[in-house]
Amino acid sequence: MTYIVLCKLDNYKQELTDAQAMLKKPFAQEKELNDKTSRLDELNLKLSQSIPSPELSSKNNVIEEKTNTQLHKSTSVLEALHDKMNIVQSYEKGGSSKTLVPVI
């Protein structure tokens, strides 16, 4: 049992030594990272300058249109339910002996 623990401890010590040695090495892609980061900053700056405020208001209009479309759909479903209720009520008032088939 202690032998296993000692082996694990030796492994951890070796991993620590290896990790410390890697920390001393320079980052191989540091120049590439710095170049791409500065390019990203440039693009973000250009994008933030190129978006006029009317563009933002048109996005709000799209959201309003989607909301109105969803509201219209729900109104249509409600109207369909009212139509079905009217059919059932008129059928019941007529006193017919036929059976109703549910429509889904």
C-alpha cells in the first residue's frame, strides 16, 4: 500500500518538475497570438464605427414584426377555436342524432 503511494508521489514530483521547466520556455506562438489579437482589435474598432444608429432601430423593427406575427398567429388559433365552438353549439342546438367526429 505504501509502495503505491510512494510511486504516485514520485510521479507527481516528476510532473511538477516538468511543468516548471515548461514555464521557463518561451511561448512558441506568442508572435502569432499578438498579431491576431491586434488584428481583432482593429476589426472590432472598424465594426463599432461602421454601425450607424438607424441600423440599430431597424433591428428593433424586425423584433416588433416578429412579435406582431406571433400575436397574429395566436389570434388565428383563437379564432379557429371560436369557430369550432360555434359549430359544436349549432350542432347541439339542431338536436341531430349524428355523432361528432373530433377535428384536430
